[in-house]
Amino acid sequence: MSVVIDTECCIVGGGPAGMMAGYLFARAGVKTLVLEKHGDFLRDFRGDTVHPSTLEIMYELGLAEGLLKRPHQKIERLGGNFGDTHLRIGDFTRIKAHYPFIVLMPQWDFLDFLSDEAKKLPSFSLAMNTEATGLIEENGRVVGVRAKGPEGEIGIRAKLTIGADGRHSTVREASGLKVLDIGAPIDVFWFRVDRDPNQGEDVLFNAAAGRIVVTINRGDYWQCAYVIAKDEAPKIRAAGLDAFRRSVIDAVPWLAPHIDQIASFDDVKLLTVTVDRLEKWSRPGLVMIGDSAHAMSPVGGIGINLAIQDAVAAANLLAGRLASGTLTDADLERVRVRRLWPTRIIQFVQVQAHRLILTPLLKDKERAPKPPLPIRIISAIPWLQRRFASWVGLGVRPEHVHSPRA
Ligand SMILES: Cc1cc2nc3c(=O)[nH]c(=O)nc-3n(C[C@H](O)[C@H](O)[C@H](O)COP(=O)(O)OP(=O)(O)OC[C@H]3O[C@@H](n4cnc5c(N)ncnc54)[C@H](O)[C@@H]3O)c2cc1C
């Protein structure tokens, strides 16, 4: 290792968790370095849903209006089509939030915005094209990270290392922290198809016999999620593109005019759905947040927002102490104690949604689907539609920014 950099906080991963943590630790006056293995934030679709909980955080940081100047769409209501039956299942308009709607914004725009704001802070640095390859340990304590950057191998020594490198985390692997695999019976194909002006509604859950397609209105195109049973992807690819396109338009006939835009299976990205979480989220000198601590199902579009909540909680609990030199290893465990409960509840609900809604709908390939009982109950009671929206939008145990500003 020819170059060794000293910092107070080294964050691995410039996703939602890492960039928000980077911003907040630097804002508290902690010398912070974020490592991101890619050269920019522009990469495959990774979800675009910025929930009211995240907008609330941005509001508290004085960043919400700036963010909302970037191109985006708003979702105020969620609906579902089950065969010919249309049901309303979520109403965000009356939830208690400064911004009672979901913002749809490409994740790279959100991350670009956050990194532009973070770069204004003197304690913040971002190293792009820099991939963490392992941890530096001394006497059982993590004291930094080994990485490969544009100039070759480097070492970063830090008082605190934060693992925020997503669900295939190198830091998690290197740390030896144990993973509890909860499992998921579904995978998801993602693709996009052009949208004609004024076509369709905001976000729709579309179920036809044996298939489910979620359509998200992104202005001039539809972002679509085609839900499949776990490991069914090779079978679907083997049946050919025409069969896939037909299956999509069976569930969502109004996608038909542009369905030929799916020109090959290269246009259809597979998300292998994983639901897991670490048993412990920290070791001396190291704490894990976001997907690297708990991979979530895409149900509810919660992953980005939960990652940001973790970052806020970590900064609330650790940034001030790190800045004042009073941080202890025992403090690191407090992040898990704070965030485990919301993570468990959300994962529990996602597992029930897999079990009670998605799996039965996917299994019955013969009949037009009936709306599952939980959906019928929600759609019959407007109060429940608001509660559902509030749960999805604000989450469980919403965090607020309490970390200091230097
Ligand atoms: C196809 C798809 C669709 C999704 N849809 C949604 C959605 O609609 N709504 C939603 O809320 N969530 C969605 N998610 C989940 C969401 O993307 C994640 O939950 C969220 O991004 C987690 O944030 P994170 O910061 O913890 O991790 P990530 O976003 O995974 O960020 C980790 C970052 O670390 C970097 N990195 C990885 N390894 C290293 C390394 N060794 N060194 C340096 N950098 C490294 C990565 O390049 C990445 O930038 C989707 C995910 C996928 C894959």
C-alpha cells in the first residue's frame, strides 16, 4: 500500500445511505471521506421513489426546495387493477408531512444533488472510482479500509468506518458479521416502455391471471416491474421475447402500442430479490447501515428511504461524539438498537405481502384474479388508505435530524 490517507470517518459506498451519512457527518464538522467504486452516479435503474420521510429530512436540512427543482414526478395516490376491478389502495394527500406525496426522481439525480450539497462542506470529500477491497484491522479493531483507486492501492485510516456499500457489501463480507437470511419467493424484471401523454394513472399494481406488473408513471415513459416466482427468470427467457411481451400486455393492455420497445432481454433487468439483515451491525471501529445491514424487498419502494433513515440515525447517535472525540465502541451498537425495530417491522410486512398477496396471485394462472382480502379491506375504508400511505410514506419510527451543525 503506497498511499495512506488519514480521516476521521470513512464511508464505503456512495448510495443513498453513504451519501446522506457523508453529508451529515461532514456537516457536524467530522472529516469525512466517502468511497464510491463507480465513476459517476449514473447507473442501472435502482428505484426512483423518494418518500415523504426522505423529503422531511431534506426539509429539515433546508435542501427540499432545491431538490424539488430537479425534474421529477409526484405520486399522490396508489391504485390496483385486478382483472377488471380497479381499487384505490393508498392516499398520500392527507398524511402529516410537509410534502405529502412520493417524488419519482432517478436515483442518480438524487445522489448528484446530495453530493453537490455535500461538496460545499469543508469537511467532506468524495473519492469516485475507488473501490474498498478490505478492512484494515489492528488488535480486533477496524481502523480503516483498503481500497483500489485510479492511482492504485490505497489505505484509509479512520476513527470510524461506515459500511454503506449495498446488498453485495464487501465490507460486510470482510467484517465477518453474521447474516440472517429471511428469504423471498419472488424476483422482479424491470423494464421501461414509452408513455403517451395523459395515458393512465400514477402508480398501478396490475394483476392478471398468474402475473403482476407494476407500472410507474415517469412522464414520457412507464417504469415497469414484472414480478415472477423466485428463480423463474431462465424459464421466462427460454419461452422467448414474444411470449414475455404478450404476458405483459395481457396484464396491462394499454402498454401494447409501445411494447416492441422491449427489443431483447437486454432491455429487461433482473432484480434477484433478497430479504436479509445482519445479526450485529457493528464491530469495534465499524458500523453498517442501509442495504449492507439489511437488504429489503422492493415491496413498498422503501429501500432508499430506509437507507436514509439509517444514515440520519447513525449521524444523530455518532457524529457529535466523533466530532468531540468522545465516541466509544459501545455507541456503535446504539445504531442497531435504534434501527432494528423499524427494519424488522418492514421486513415482516414485506414477507406477509409476498405470502398473502403476491404468491397467491402468481400461482393461479387460470382465472382472472380477485383482489386479495387485505387489499379489499384497505380499499373499502378511506381511513385505511391514508394509514397505508402514511406507513409506506413515513415508515416506522421516522428519524429527524438532531446531529450537530459545525
Ligand atoms: C432494480 C432495483 C429496483 C429498486 N427499486 C426500488 C424502489 O423503487 N424504491 C426503493 O426505495 N428502493 C428500490 N430499490 C432498492 C434500493 O436501490 C436500495 O434499497 C437502496 O439503494 C439502498 O441504499 P444503500 O445506500 O444502502 O445501498 P446502494 O444504493 O446499493 O449503494 C451502495 C453504493 O456502494 C457502492 N459500492 C458497492 N461496493 C463498493 C465498494 N466495495 N467500494 C466502494 N463503493 C462500493 C455502489 O456502487 C453503490 O453506489 C431497488 C433496487 C434495485 C436493484
